[in-house]
Amino acid sequence: MTTPSHRPIFIVGCPRSGTTLLQQMLHCHRRIALPSETRFVHTAYDARHDFGDLEREENRRALGAWIAKGSTTKFKALGLDPDATVEEIAAAPPTLGSAVATVFRAYAREHGKPRWGDKRPSYIRRVGALRRMFPDAQFVHLVRDGRDAVSSLLRMPWYDGDLFSATLTWRDAVDIGRRLGARLGPGSFYEFRYEDLVEAPERELERLCAFLGEEYDPAMAEPQHHARRTVPQERRWHLRTHEAPNRAVVGAWARRLEDWEADLVEHVLAARLQRHGYGLSGRSRPAAAHIARFHRQAAYRWRSRRTTAAREAVLRAREPNPVVSLLTGPAVDSVSS
């Protein structure tokens, strides 16, 4: 009999690619607890120097208070007791990864499950940091047709970018995904398409479970029941999770994007769309000014990320503690595998 896995699971991808649907599906598995976005994992990593030497209990307590009681995280969404969480972090091993794992293990324990995960699309750019904290983590990259992802992202009330920025966000995500797949290998990185997931949920989820080392749980294919209890009505951009998985918005870009927008998106993403199995519609060549603007934004983004990478190299050299999690094994020992 295969030993049950307790490796952390991280869902990554371009925003508006179906990651919330996938999060709901995985949380419906009887062994996996995977909450909605918590907004403290990579921000805690970025702020790790602010908490000083975690060998000191008062610093672990300060880190715990920042996670559980700070105004910038979404800790409340976990439904955990803040004071109890702070005490648990204070008693945990003195590493950042251990503090983060403590929170998710507590969440899994509340749900009677031995395994935890997390979801945030932007993790696609933070896999290096996540692997430093959780070297055994498994990453699931959900890819959606770039034209649909871009058109959906532009409709979001919380998105303040433009067409060029949204298009670059999708391009970056699939390019990073390709590199991660080659570097991490099939045991740690799994990539599949949103369109296939909603077309044949059982088939795709069975394949995903095989990657995760889990038996398939039929409840995963009916996430709408869980979503109706946990996804609030005011998050109207996620209300499709209240429905059974379906293809209703596949190809919606054709009616949502203006002609010039569709021309640009398909042109600059053409090779990547085809690489992922998406057919081209034969759009007209976009205006030269639009292509030039896209490449200017791409160059600016590339320079910005090189600067960020250089800064991170300096921070790593000055870390007061290791960041790797020292907590392994099941979050709930009594849960049957």
C-alpha cells in the first residue's frame, strides 16, 4: 500500500484561469484542506527580516501576531482563533516556513484532514520562495486560453492594469510554467488546462490525484455545493463556482474583446496559444503602435524583475534564520488515509 502523502500543494497560474474552481475541487477531497486566498505567505517571506531572529520566542510571537491579527492578511477567512494561532506559532520551530505551516496545519486540523495546500495565482512568480520554505511541495499550474484569461481579467473591478499588462501577465505565467515543468520534473509540477477540467472533470481530477499521490474522491467533481457555502455573493466574479463545472465561458473572449484588442492578444500570444493546444482564429495583424507599446511594457517588466531578483539575492545573504519548514507529516494523525 502506498504511503499517504503530506506534501504541501500550491495552485498557481494567471489570474482568471480557474484557480478558484480548482481550489474548491481540491478542498472537497476528504484528505486535503485548501482555503481561499490568505494573502500572508509570500508577504511574510518578503518581510522576514522585520521579525529578526526567530530563535527568540518574542519574535515568533510578533510574526504570529502579524499573520493572525495584521490588517494586510486574510487570516479571518480561515476561521481560526487568532490568539491560539499566535501561541502555536510561538511554540513552533524557529523558521518562517514552520510558522506558515503551523497556520495551514491548524486549518487542516479544523477540517479533520491530514494534508494542506494554498492557492494564489501570483505564486507562479514565487515558486522559488515557496520551495525554500517547503522543498517537498507540489505545484499545480492551471492554464486557460490566454484570450479568455485576458478578457476576463479586464472585467474585474479589482484589476487596475490595461490590455497590455493583462496580456503580459498571461504570457509570463505560461513561460514560467514551462521553465518550472522542465526544472522541477513530473513529481513536483503538474500542468493542465481549464478547458479540459470543465469539459471532463472526473477524468482530469483523477489524473491530478494520481500526480498528488491521492485516491480520487468523487466529491471533487461537485465543488458547487461547497462553493455555495464558502464563496460570498459579493465576490460576484467567483459566482460561477456556485454552478456545476461547465464550458459556459469558454471562448467568451470573442464577444468580450474589441476587434483591436483581440487582434493584439492573438498576435503576441500566438505561438504560446498553439503550444498549449489553442487554435488561432486568423485575426488581422494589429497596429504597429499597439505592438510597440506591448514590447515597451514587456521590457519595463523585465527590468523591474531583474531589480527585484538582485534585491532578493542580498536579502538571502543576510537572513538571521533558515526559512525551511521543520514541520512534516500529517496535520491530523487520526485521520484515516
